[in-house]
Amino acid sequence: MNAPRPLPRLQAAWAWCEDRLDLASPRLNPLRHLGSIALLMFWVLVASGIYLYAMIDTSVDDAHASIDRLSREQWYLGGLLRSMHRYAADVLVLTTVLHLLREWSFGRFRRFRAATWWTGVALLPLITVSAIGGFWLNWDQLGQYSAIATAEWLDWWPLFASPFTRNFLGAASISDRLFSLFVFVHIGVPLLMVFGLWFHLRRLAHAAVWPPRPMLWTMLSLLLGLAAVAPVLSHAPADLTRVPEVLAYDWILLFVHPLVTVTSSTAVWLATLGLLALLLLLPFWRGAAVAAPAVAEVDPAHCSGCRRCVADCPYDAIRMVEHPTRRGFALAEVDADACASCGICVGSCPSSTPFRSMQHLRTGIDMPQQPIDALRRALRERLGQASAKSALVVFGCDHAAPVRALEAGDVAAFSLICSGMLPPSFIEYALRDGAAGVLVATCRDGGCAFRLGQRWTAQRLAREREPALRATVPTEKFACVAAGPGDILAVSEALARLRAQTTGETRSQVAVESPAR
Amino acid sequence: MSSQAARWIGQIVLYAAFAAAIAVLSQWPEYRPVAADQALLKVSFLHHGQRLQACVEQTPQELAKLPPNMRAPTRCPRERSPVTVEVELDGSLVYRQTAAPSGLSRDGTASVYRSIPVTAGAHRVHVRIRDSARSEGFDFEHEGVVQFDPLQVRVVDFSAEQGGITIR
Ligand code: HEM
Ligand code: SF4
Ligand code: SF4
């Protein structure tokens, strides 16, 4: 089995921060749920936006007054929703940028993820346009400033015979037609975003479209709290004959205008286009990435067509086709371009059980770089050694805590591509073969490199998901621990607890072993 | 204090800090697009420059060579002159721009837009526009004293048909 690769520095730094923020629970760690928080903010924007659109007047002359009235006379509903609309946009932009940085630092933009990455990049300009355009609808001094600054920036392109800026000269107000265009943009672009989001999530099975409950309520309360404590209010109505003197400025959503002022339109256009090009080209960059690992391989002789792998595959890479030789049977087929080489399907396949009597263990779907037969052989060999009397077996994951560091005379450690690759029957098998106990080390909740490995493993061991660990396996003989890549200490503590459990000692009698480095 | 309680407090502090950061960055620090004693002079117009070449009378021989539906007595090349504008403030040149005609065959309007910061007060403003490459010198001029209130936006507009250069 291949040695785990050292984490690239960027990834290690991000993982370190992420692990530090698992304070009360990983389910409340925003860094682990950035995509779903961003999506939640999008739905908050849609819901509050529909209410606002129904309540306010969308003409140049009355927009400002109607929004201002809403904030003052209906502060308990319309006012709160208006403020939440703005704050949700702020949070959406921040979490989207962090979501991008996270996927970037984990190198999650290549191969089977390229389509997800590109659609993510395409969402960036859409978010920016709808966020900035939202300020114009209010047509107060801030909206006026932003609209003119945007027009000046767009006019850098010598594309239009009549520059945009001409719409904002002298006359007391702009035309209703232009204002209708603002409304159209602010409603039309988010509609495009719905399509973009659908494409973004299309390749991901069981995508986390909602944050965990505690996180969801925390984020909604946070928005409501912000709206109540710091309600968003309008500036004075727009007046094209004057420059606004002081603006309470939203630096998160409108940072681009001052940036153009202190640099130049050219500089900001070059930076924007350069950044977008860089992001779009990133999937082609090989960097330190090793050659693409082998994808899952189906063995028609051992696939019964049960579809469990289809249900568990995190990237929708498996579909069922007609079995070539067995009439009426289905056969799994892997789409090599979509396959993440995670091995989770090997853990799903009922044929992966090590109790099968064949000399060379074969299963329905297997990973050529780490076949299930090699795992069974290594396990047998290790437990056969004299030093392994009453050994503990640890199954870990190449992307989580480096469990191989725990290897010792009475500890046999195996690292899989993903903990989700472990067929639960291997736990029972190890115990029958003489192991005193089995520890399964996964990554933390929300930390799986393949999104779902930790979840499926926890459910299989809790007997909530097929293939489930058999009920006859005594609970004191196995344990599951969730630990990040830098968190080998948590695994060795869990190992000490398991040792105590299997020998009948109480926990307090056990000194925690220091991790082997 | 148990470590679990400390973690919960840490979690709450973290969210409070996040909320505070959003509350602050969404309205502070305040931004002043221009200094309080400044005003803006915006120069903006669309204008068709004169034809780059004069129309020429077609000789009867030339006309005879053309298909009957194209026999116009004069032939006018479509390309327009670029338009040059100069703005002087109290005698010193603050803006000079030569705008090319738009369109692939360079027969469209030339457009000019510039926002010039001006210290509030009275200033002598002199605007000159040249719209023909076939003659020397400026074709339109406007000069006068203009009062700028602080933060006021004044606009230099130009329409050859409606009174030439105006400042409003
Ligand atoms: C409105 C903006 C966005 C929203 C709402 C959003 C939402 C999501 C969600 C809900 C997931 C699924 C997470 C999971 O199931 O674990 C996801 C995955 C992903 N997103 Fe985004 N996203 C957005 C923008 C972006 C951007 C800008 C990028 C990068 C350019 C990006 C890159 C990715 C990648 C690479 C994944 C796949 C992660 C994996 O396969 O493990 N997303 N996104
Ligand atoms: S290796 Fe992972 S991504 Fe590929 S088919 Fe199996 S479960 Fe799906
Ligand atoms: S889980 Fe195994 S047996 Fe079932 S369909 Fe997939 S490959 Fe075939």
C-alpha cells in the first residue's frame, strides 16, 4: 500500500485552521460547511427578495420613498427582511470566497471535479452583478454613487456608441426605462444563478445542500440578530446634480469602486479578467499532483447487480447496465471521467466480504491500486505473527490522521484510500482472526476528501446503512474515531480506550499512550 | 471551567465576532467619494465629426459607369473626423481628448466622457471643440465664469444643433 503523501503546505494550513474551529461541534464549524451556508444565504436572498419586490415601488421616483417607508413603518417585518437581504448578500459573498479558497487549497479542481469547479467560477460574476445591482434599486445616494461608478468602469470598453455614463448626467433623475433595466438585472441574474447552481451540484451525489440543523439555525439567528441590532437604512434620495458627501459604505459588496478610484479602470479590468482566467485554467495545471490514480473496476463475475455502490458513490460515477452474460441481471458500470478513485464503492459491495473462501478474494467493484485481496492478505499475515497476540487493528484513511504511525507489535494499522472503502465485514473478520479489538479512524464530520466516506462509515458501523456491521459483533470490541490529518493524538487516545474496553479495565486506569511519530 | 464549556464559549465568541465583522464592514469605515470642498465638472457629449473628405461631384462619365439606381450626383466618403475637446480651468489646460468616431467604418458618433474634480468656488472655464480634420483650429468655443458649490456636479454638454457648448 502506498505511503500517504505529505500534505501540501496550503492544504495543511487550511486543515489546521479548520480543525481549530471545531469548537462546540464540527457541525457548527462554518469552515466545514461553506458551500451549504452560501446556498442557504442564496435562499434567504430569494425569499426576502420576493417579499421586498411585492412591497416596494419599482419606479425611479418612488422606489426610495417606498423602501424607506418599509424600513420605518414596517420595521418588524419588511424592515427586518430588508436588512437580512443585505446581510445575507454580505455573508454569501464572504462564504463563497472562503469556499473557493478551501477547494483551491485542498486541490479540489482537477479531473472529476473540473466541471464543478468551472461552474463555481461562472457563479462569481453572477453573484457580483446581482450584489452590486441591488444597491441601485434603492436609488439613494449610495445607489447613485455605485451606478455611476459602475457605468464609468464599464465604459472602459469602447463597445457602445453611447456610453453608459450619459444616463446619469445633470437631469434630476434617470429614465424609467433604465430603472426597469436595473430591476430586470437584479431579478434575471439570480435566475441565471439557479441554473448555475444546478450545474454546480449536478456531479455531486447527496450534495450537502443544507447545512446541518444547528448551523442552519445559527446562521438564520445571526442574520436576524444583525438585522435587529444594526438595521440597514437608506441614504438621502439620489440627486444627480450633487456628489454624495459621506457614504456608509459596504466594503464587502462594493469594494470594487474605490479600488478603481485608487488604481484605474484598466488595472481593475486586467486584475478581474486575469483572476477569472487563472481560475478557469486551474484545472489544467498539474502542479505537484501525482498522475491520476486508477479508477474503480467492475468484475462482472462478482457483481450481483444490487446497486449499493450506485447509492453510495459520492460523484454519481456508477450506473447500471445490462449484464453481458447473465440474462435479466444488471451490472455496475463506472464512468472513468467522473470517478474520484475513492474506493467507497468497494466498501459498499456485498461481494467484498473477506469471509469468502476463495484463495484470491475478488469483489464486484475494486480499486486496482489497493485491491481488497491485498488488504485481506496483509491483515491475515499481520494477525498471524507471534507478536500479534491480542493485537488491536486500526483501519484509517490516507486523507485523515496518519494511522500507520501507530503501528507497533500489538497494533496493526492499515491505511485505506478512504475509510469508506472498508467493508464492515472486515471488522468481524479481524476479530475472528484473533484481533482483540478494531478501531476505525475516519476524518471528522464534514472533512472527508470525497465528501461522504466518513458519513457512510459511521452509518454502517451504527448499523444504519447497508452493508451494516453485523449485530453479533460485540460493541466493546470495536470503536470509531473521527480525527483530522493533524490529529493522530485523538486516534491514539481512542486506541487506549479501546484497549481498556477490551480488557475490561475502566478508562481511568489507562494511561494515554503517546503517539509514535 | 470544563473544557466543553470553554469550547461553547469559544464558539459563541467566534460567531459574535463574525457577526460584528459583517455589521462593521457593511457600513464602516464611511467613504467620501470626493473631498468636502470639491465639486465635479463632467464633460460628456456625443457628436458626429465632419466628414473626413469632402463630397465630390461625379462627372457624367463616372455616373454612366454606375448602375442606374446608384447614380447620385455627389459621392460622399462615409468616414468622419475625430473630435477633439480641450478644457481650460483658470487658464490652465486640465483635459484634452481626441475621440475617434465609433463604428467599423468610422462613420459613427465620437463620444467623450470625463469627470474632472474642481475645488469649489468660481472658476473661469474655457471649452473648445474641433470636429473637422479638413480645417485648422477649433470649430466651437465657450468661455465663462462658473460657480461651483461644494459637491456640486456641473456638466459640459455639446450639441451642434442646439446652441453648441453649454455648461449647466
Ligand atoms: C453561490 C456560490 C456557491 C454555492 C452556493 C456553492 C455551493 C456548493 C455546495 C452546496 C457544494 C456541495 C458541498 C458538499 O456536498 O460537500 C459545493 C461543492 C463544490 N464547490 Fe461550490 N458553491 C458556490 C461557488 C463555488 C465556487 C466559486 C467554487 C470555485 C471556483 C466552487 C467550487 C466547488 C467545488 C470544487 C466543490 C466540490 C467539492 C468536492 O467535490 O469535494 N463553488 N458547492
Ligand atoms: S471509486 Fe468512488 S467515485 Fe469512483 S465509482 Fe467508486 S465510489 Fe464512485
Ligand atoms: S455493490 Fe457490488 S454487487 Fe452491487 S452493483 Fe455495485 S459492484 Fe455490483
